Amino acid sequence: MEQPENPAEQPILSDRVIINGSETPLTLTVDGKLRMWERGQRCLTVEKEVLGFVTEGSKIRIRTVVKGGGAGICCVASKGALVRKDFVFQPLSNDSLNLWSQKLRQYIDSLGRPKRLFVFVNPFGGKKSASKIFVDHVKPLFDDADVHITLHETQYQLHAKEVASSLDLSKYDGIVCVSGDGILVEVINGLLEREDWEAAIKMPIGVVPAGTGNGMVKSLLDSAGYPCTAPNAVLTIIQGHKRSLDVATILQRETKFFSILMLAWGMLDFTCTGLVADIDIESEKYRWMGSARIDFYGLQRILHLRQYNGCVSFVPAPGFETYGEPTSYPNKSTGKPDSCSPSEEESIKVRHHGYQGPNIDLENLEWRTISGPFVSVWLHNVPWGSEGTLAAPDAKFSDGYLDLIIMRDCPQLALMSLMTGLNDGSHVKSPHVTYLKVKAFVLEPGPQTKEPTKEGIIDSDGEVLARGKGTYKCDQKAPMAYDKLQIAVHQGLATLFSPF
């Protein structure tokens, strides 16, 4: 056999083995290719296609995942989807068997893949399919890759946050969320509330789509051109590649919330179906209609479009300095606690053990402002708000900026067209939409223009952050008041498992 000229194609190990009853050459190259000559030359890329291997007597069984719809155990039913398939070969001697096992193990270990993962499964989120997705898609692939998993099912809201805030992270190489975006948000918040938050937030986090929105995993997989499926997400985690993620701190006096996806105020919200902040939340009163409630209530809201008084101030990214009007830092009181009882003071001290937000001198930055009325204001950290909604097509995972999308006035007919454009991101080209990037942001929400006694809803990462007067379930307690709040970005603070 001729030796290749390319050093990357030099063999680590080359030998004759038995495949399907025939003796044939098999080579493992420096660049991680398994080349075999069986009915013509075939090739497997270890990094992308090989999950792991086991020795069975005198044979080696290699667990792979490849594209196609042929023989094998299919992870998903769609044509061209990932297929789990075993490749078995038999070395001609025990020495050769041991050498193949050694070299394969050394190469796979050199890839830096995770070996121990803590896995959250949210059995109650979305369509309540997370447990089935875990059994059908997640566990089989992790088993093939010889990844040891510790499974934890969440039982109530903020359960994952509680666990993440006290988990012994030294036992794991990463955390996985089999859920929608909500468990991921909880995990990030839990890690940042720890005393050892600086080390904890470096823990890589993976997401497997099993919820309603799935905006983060859609953004991750779409960035590499992969469909948003559970097998693709699991394979991404197994391969162990990582990328940084910006984290935004939402601050209102002493109350903090760490956001990684989006903030929405006004009509539109992308966390569920691509429609509706007020719409998704307020349409709960029509739940008896089933999924048709969204369309029904959404049409009502378009026909009776609300606008809100208020003001947004921001520090623009380079290239966006002409948007809005110059202003001074509008939130000097943020971070100064109101008078409080001794017990409240103790609670504040406890919270100060964790991450306090980015160290930015906001007062000395160049601020701009835009006044309402507004139909909606959105801030996005990643491109996709849900699997079907490309909310912020120019958003980047770790550029240190949030994408700000503002709609101040929009005729009803144009609004219908704009909402159609949410599927491909073309809505940002509408003359009724202002789209820019910001480093810091202050929202001063106001009442409805036509009904000043009624206010709005502020949503962050799919959960209600604040409910104003006259809104749906406004008597229920929310994490923040419907009042001025500030957002600042810490570039690349968190880490996610990501495709190549």
C-alpha cells in the first residue's frame, strides 16, 4: 500500500482484519479517519461519526452515527436523518486486538469529550415529551459513547436552579438540559448565585430540544446548518466542542435576574409560537379552545392594537450611534437598596455572595434614547426565539451585545405581513421596525396609550418578569415590578456545548 503524502493521512495503525467474513486492510490515520477496503474504499471520521467502541471477544464493535436512511437503528424517522449503526471487525491476533483497542481509545480520549454528565429532564415542560425523548434518543447515544450520566428529573419551577446552585461540579464534565429553554435559564441562574460562581459558570452546558420554545438549541444547531432534533443535539454534546455565550444581568434595585435568551415588552414575544407576549400570556383565559386560542386572541390583538407609553435608553454598539437621541445615564438609582428590614438586609447580603453583574462604568458611556409610544420592544441574545421564529437574525452568541428590535407604529395590514416574516427574519427589514445592537439598556415601561389605567407585561426568557396594572393575573406576584429596569451584558460569560 502506498504511503500518503499528506502528513495528516499518515497511519497511526494499519493492519489486515476480517470484516463480514473477508480479510481486508484497515487503517486509522493521524487525522482520525478509519479507512477500510470492503467492496471498495470506505471511510469513517472518528471525531464526527464514531461514538465509541466495545471489545467483544475477538472482535471490536464500533458504535457510529451517520447520515442516511439505510440499515441500522434510526434515531429519527425523517429521510437523511442520523442513523446509529455498528461497524464490526476482527483483528487477526490477540496482540492486534489489544493494539487496536489501545489506539482507538487514545485517539477518542484525545478529543476531549465529556465522560460524566449531569442530566436534567423536565417531564412537565412543553408537550410533556422530555422523558420519552430521553429514553428514545438521549440515553442510547450516551450509552454508545460510554458517557456516564446522572439523571435528575425536575419536579417544580426553579428546581433546576436549586440543584445547580449546590451541585458538586467536580464530579461532572458538563450539565445537560433535556427540556425547553426554561431549565437552561434556571441552571445559568443557579450557577451564578454560587459563591464559586467564577469557576461554576465555566461548566459547559448542553441542551436537547424537548420543550415549547427551544430557541437556544435551534440557534446552536442552525448556526452549523443542522436540523433542530434531539439526536443532533446529543451528538453535539458527545463531540464536546464548546462556545462562549453572553449573559445579560437584569437589575431592578436589589433584584437581579440573569438572562441568556431575550426580553420582551409589548405585543410580540417569541418564546412559544412566534406570536405574543401579551398574546401568549393573556390568551390563557381561552385555554378551553386548545391551540386555536393563540390565533384567535392574536387576531383580536391585531384588530385592537395596543401601544404603550414609555422610554428606552441604550449604549449603542459601534455603527449604531445615530439611532435615538443623546441622553445621560438614566438609571443612577439602580443598585441602591430601598429602606428594608434586618431580615431583608440579610437576604441582600446572601445574594451578594454570587455574581453581581458585569463590571461596567455605565455612567460614563455614551447613552441614546428613544421615546414611545411602542407596540413592542424586544432584546435578543441569540438569533432564534423559538424553533419557528428567527427573531434577531444578526444576533451572535458572544459578541458582547444584545440585538434590540423596536416597533413604534404599524398599520394592521403591515403587521400581518410583519408577523409572517418572523419565520425567516425578514420582519427586521420592515420600515416599521428599528433594529440595532446595544451594550447596555434601560427600559422605562409605561401605561397603554388608549387606556392609561392599564399597563403591560414584561417577559424574560419565556417567563413573566413583571405584570403591570390591569394585565392578566396582575394580582399574582412577579419577580420584578412594572417599573424601570436595567440590562447590561457580560461578554462570553457562560459556556455551551456547540456544533463544530
